[in-house]
Amino acid sequence: MDEHVTQRDLEAQILLWIARLPLIRRYGLDWLTGAAEADVDAAIDLLRRLGWIDQIGIPYDAPPAERGFVLRDAAVGPFARACGMDERAVRRDWPVGRAAIRHHIARYEVTDAIVHTLVSVADDVRRREGRTVVDARLLPLTRRPEAPWSPYGCEGYACFRRPDGAFQHLFVAWDRPRAPDVHRRVRVRAWHDAFAADDYWGADDYWGADELPQILLVLESPAATAAWDAALHQAARRRGAALPVAIAVDTGGLEGAGPRAAPAVGEGPRWWWLGEDELVGIGDALEPSRLPPPAILPATVHHDLLERGALTRSPLLTEWARATVRSATASRRDRVAALRIRLDADGLRVLDELARHPYLMAAEVALVTGTPPAAVEAATRDLVKGDAIAWLDYEPPRPADPSAVALGPPERRYFTTRTGLGVLAAREAVPDLRYAVHAAIAAETGGRGRGGNRLRYLRRNLDHTVGVNACWALLARDALRAGLPRPSWSSEAEATVRFEHRERTYWIRPDGAGVLTHGPAGAAGGAAAPFLLEYDRGTMRRRDYLRKLAGIAAYFDREVWRATHEAPPCVLVIAEDERGEARFAAAVQEATARFGVALPVLLTTRRRVQQASRGTLGRVWRTPADEQRRPWLPAEDQPAPP
């Protein structure tokens, strides 16, 4: 800490940073203030005792995170008075207040990433480039006519002052790997609209057409680069002007969810800028501006008011979350934020699995995810209590074949509700309904029992949906018994492929797709065996079989599989009975003769798999032309018997 900065000044600095960067962690406060850890801890402890701040740790699918800090809701008014600012202006320009804090809790992955980025950039600019950090903050939730300076779809803002007195402004936007491409296009359109000169809400009402700040778009996954590049170029052609957007990839290598780990102090961010061969510093990439920061900043801080504390105390976030989850009258938005506080990593994993693969039983969830059964049972109880999932009693149909395996009592099968959809959509920073329509999930989009189109389809064909889930559970069970890793599992929505072949558009929609890693017993690593799964209940007509097989034939003739696999996948068909197996085999032979493409199809029945000691890895498969049973994997790659 600077020798001219007193402990009271440090307390004021920390409170101001927490108000602008909710859920900031302790290392971020160390970086921004430059103070010793002991001094920062003492200041945080005092601010907590005086009722200014609260601390909360948000679980996610990684080890527990260090707790983050927020300005308490009841402290917003006293905070504005202590800083000599108008309370209405603070609530307008600062990410404070009940709605803002709960919004950022629900979107914790993005919130933490933006805060980390702003802290890293600020530290890097100050230490290595000699600039002063004037402002860094999360942006308001909505754009209002009285404050239109921030474009919709950007989550953060920073301002630096160069040694020559010029300002440099930066907006930050974050991209999650599972965000749909349509959401990316919507954000690009919103940025163009915000910077349109003839738009009353236009951000250039403040900035001017010649001083639009740079937008730093950070991608968690390089795989999204092509989608963003296409969206930006298409919009630029339509609008006749390019946006000031720079695409950078988060080189932390964090695919999917999870807060950033704190790097060593002074390392700064390591951005790769699209189109550049070398790393470029943030300060060198920003254009100078004569305009000061647009958001209100405190002119002075009244230390005597800070020392009084927040006279009115609001409930701690953990207490609020506990009461909200139990309340029958809580709003959906509040319930989503409360669930993010209450759910642990197992709960989030179970919720995600049930959205991707609805109508699983708890035992099946444990099997396909590798989560301990007791943890799955506890997670489903918490999710049901929080209205994130619901269940129905499924009574399996009685088999026509008396020798078939007996079916048990009604099964409790779970699916994702609208509240659960809100939790998953908020993690990807995508509106609920847009995520339900364009992401590869199935969840309710209305009241209980009124699912979205995908969930309604799966419920309408519930026997088939449950049968597909049972087949995947068998595949996972057999792989684990043989000492192999669990096969990856892509749902019908995830496995759907659209492609062009011989001037026609084809679709394939298998019931699922996956990859099983196998190899000789004791071999290091293993080979990948990709496959497409079809579950057949014997209810399709001949023309339906041929229509499905026409797409599969084109898929192999066009070799579309090369985009995702090194070897062609095998089509595994699990029929409910021998009659269905024979009908599917006859359809494959007819399709082979009609389309002139040899299809790598293996067929079996569900009863054979259930009764075989090695299950799907045993000699239960046949080809369409030969009824002799054989194993799916080559003999030399068969794992040792369990």
C-alpha cells in the first residue's frame, strides 16, 4: 500500500471497487489497491462488521471458489450519501441493488470472468504501461434513455488515462462455449443498433461517431471464433460499417464453466488478438479519446459516514437463498439466483444432464455421469425442492413376449422445469426461451406440464424416450464392468447433422451418438470407437425406415463423419424384440440395394443385451445379412471379461 494511503482510505477504495465489481474476490482487491494482504483483510473485516458488504461463495463444477464480495442492498442509500452521489444515479449507473446482485449471482460464470478480465487488464495496464485506472465496472442490467452510453450485450467497461492526459475506453463482452450461434448474431445486431447515429438509444449520443470505444470480445473456446467472425462480417456487409470489435481467446484454457484461477500478481492477461501473429497489449490496442468516463464517479468520500456503517441491515445472501428456495411465492428470477447459491457441483451436474437427457431415473443419472448414487439422490431432492426439476411416474408397457424380462413397478423419471431452464440459461448468459429453442436441451418453457416443443415431443413418445435412456445406461454399465471409460453421450438434438450431398439437403437424426474408448487389456490409452445409436420399438413403417436410412446412406457416402471422427461410426440398432430386429435388418438390406452404399449396421435386441454377461460388449450383435451373433468391437480389442 502506498505510504500516503491510510487504512481509512483503503477501506473506502475497497468499498468502491466492491460496489463497481460485485462478486470480486480477495485477490482482485489486492491487485486493484496494491495493498498488503493483511491490510486488505482488515479492511474487509471492518466493512462486513459495519454492514456494508456481504460475502458469498457460488458453487460450480470445479473445486469450491474463493468467496466474492457484494454491496448489501440496504447499504446502497448510505453508500451514495457517503460518496457524495445521488442515489438514483448510483442505482442507474452502478451494478448495485437487489435485482442487479441477484442477476449477477445467476450469471456467476460470466460475472466472475468479466470481473477477472477487468482486474487483470487494469493491473496489467497500470504496472506495465504506466497508465492510470480511472474506472472499471460491470455494466447496468438494462439500457435506459437517460444513460444510453453502454451497448446491450456488453458486460463490462474500463477506462484508463494515459500519461499525456488522454482517456482510453474499453467495453468487454464474454462468450460462453454453449451459447447458441443465433444469440451471437443477436448481440452483433444489438451492437450495431447501439452505435447507430439515428437511434435515440444509440451509444454514440455520448461517444460520437468517431470515438466509439473498442469492444473486447473474449471467447472461452476457440471453436466459437468462426461463428463470431461470420456474424461480424455479415453484419458489416449489411450495415455498410464494421464494429470496433477485437476477438480474443481466453488462454487460460478453461473450456466450459468455472471461475478464473488467480494468476501471479503482475503477470497480466495474455490475449491473442484475431488477425495478429503476436500478443498485443491492451493499452496499445485502444484509441485515445478526449471524453471522460460517462458513469458517475464519487468526487469525495466522507469517512465519518463510512465509519457509521449501514444503519439498516438486509438479510445475508445465504439466509435469503435458504428462505427463497423454501418459499412457495418466490418469483422465478429470485428462485434461480437462490438455487445458484444453494446448489453444489453435483446438483448443477444433475440438472444439466436432465436437461440434455430428460426422463432419466436417479440410478441412470448416477451411472451415465459417474456421480455417486447418494449424491444424485441428495441433488434430486434439492432440485425438486427448488422447483428446478419435476418428476412423473412412468409405468413400463407390458411386454407381448411372456419370456421377456419382467418389468418392475412405476419408475420416477425426472425432467427440467422452467426454473431449471432459467438456471442453465443464466449460466450461459442467454435469455431463457432463446436457450430452450436453440440449445440442445429439452425443458419446460411454461407452467408445469407445458413443455417446450422438444420436451413435448419426448413426452409424447415417452416409451421410446425411456427406451433410449435405458440403452445408454446399458452401454455405460457394460463399459464400466469391462474397465473402460464411460462412453460419451450426445442426445438426438446434439447428434443431428444437416449436410448437402448431390445437390440435395439431408438430415440425420439418430437417437443418440457417442464414442467408446477401447483397446487391448492393459494397453495404454485406447482407440476411439464412434457410433450412432438407434432404438427401435417396432412401430415404424417400411417407408419410415427407408426415409431414415436414406439420410444415413448419404451421410456415409458423403463421408460427413470425417468432420468429427477419424474412423466411420458404426450404427448400433437395439430393437425391443426379435420381430423389430428382423424388420430393421430387412430395411437396411433394401436401402443398401437402393442407394448403393454399404451401411455399417449392427443389430441386437434389448433382451439379449440384458441377459448377456458382457452386455453390449458381448456376442449379441448381427449384421443385416447374417444372423450369426458377434461382438461389436474387434476381437483383438475386446477388454478382459469382468
